[in-house]
Amino acid sequence: MLEDCDASNRPVSVQQPHFKVFPEFVGASYMRRYELFCRKLVLERHYTASSFITSSISEGIEGVYATPSDDLSVERFARTLIGHISTFV
């Protein structure tokens, strides 16, 4: 989960003193970086599923959230988790 605010939506610069940053992260906002990272974890098979949601500070307290990408939705994550659990029951 990431706060949906100006700071998380604004492109940020990168520093590369010790290693190269993936090209897709250069000039991307924190929100875009979180989305790319979660997706990369699944595509590279480090995780079976991942979820990424955002919410504003004013609406989050009421449980209001957004899913920037359908493939990283809470529902999809939950279905995958339930599928894994059902194999052990």
C-alpha cells in the first residue's frame, strides 16, 4: 500500500553511484516504481502473486482504496492465496 498524494505521483530522480537502475525506474514516480516492482516479483517467479493498492490519507481511514492495475488487485491476490491454501486442506 502506498499513499496516493502529490509526492508519490511525481517523477523522482535516481542516483546510481554503485549500480545501474533499471531503465523503467528512471524518471518514474514512486507509484509507478511500486507497480513495476510488484509485477516484476511475479513475472520473475519470486512470488506467486502480489497486490498493490493506493489510498489517500483522508479516504484511507474509511477503507477507500484504489488498485492502479488489475493484475495487482487484492481480489486476484486473494484468489491465488485461497487456491494455495485449498491444496493443503
